[in-house]
Amino acid sequence: MGIMSIVKSVIEHFRKAGKTEKEISSMIEQAADKATVNKGITEKKEYKKPEIKAKTTAEQFVEAVMQTGVTAEQVKTAIMKMSGSQGCTNRRDTNNWRKMHGLPMRRKQKARRKHERGKGADSH
């Protein structure tokens, strides 16, 4: 016998005893609450929704720049410096990029190697 058949037989006994549907459902709910081991699992947790900050538009950005008294050319150069426009060229100069693209690797300069010769762990 499964759980559902047991519950159905209990409901039939209550109906034969003359109980109403509301009384039967409340008794079954009480019995289920008593039998529940982890009561917190069935409760739904309400999480706080993150606050969405209003994004600034291009017009607001231009107005803020104009209020500071900076020229458009200065803003352009500052943005170019901040954005790292040189990053693409620097990336191509790394040995890893050159190796992956089949280019010859850059080697350390001879003078630098001579200078670092005595810096090993045994040089004390």
C-alpha cells in the first residue's frame, strides 16, 4: 500500500464518521505538519531584489564634462589613455602571442643576461 492509498482510506473513514470536507482537510494538514521533519524546506524564502541604478546617458556625460571646464580634445585624449588603446600592439609584442602565431620569439638582450648572471640562488 502506498501513501496515497492510506490517505484515501483515512479520508473515507472520516467521511463515514460524518465529518465535513473542511474538517477533513484541516485534520490532514495538521497530521502532515506533525509528520514533517524539515519544516523549513516547504517555506519559500523571499530574497531582496537588487537595486538597479539608473545608467547615465551620453547627454548627461557631455553635460558633466562641460561643467568641469575641460575641452573635448582633452577628454578624447584622456579616454584614449584610459581605454588602453596601446594594449593591442603590446599584446602582439609578447612572446606568447608571437609563439602562437608562428613568429620568431624575442630574446633577452646580452647585456641584461650578463647583469643577471650573479643573481642566482648560489651567488651569495
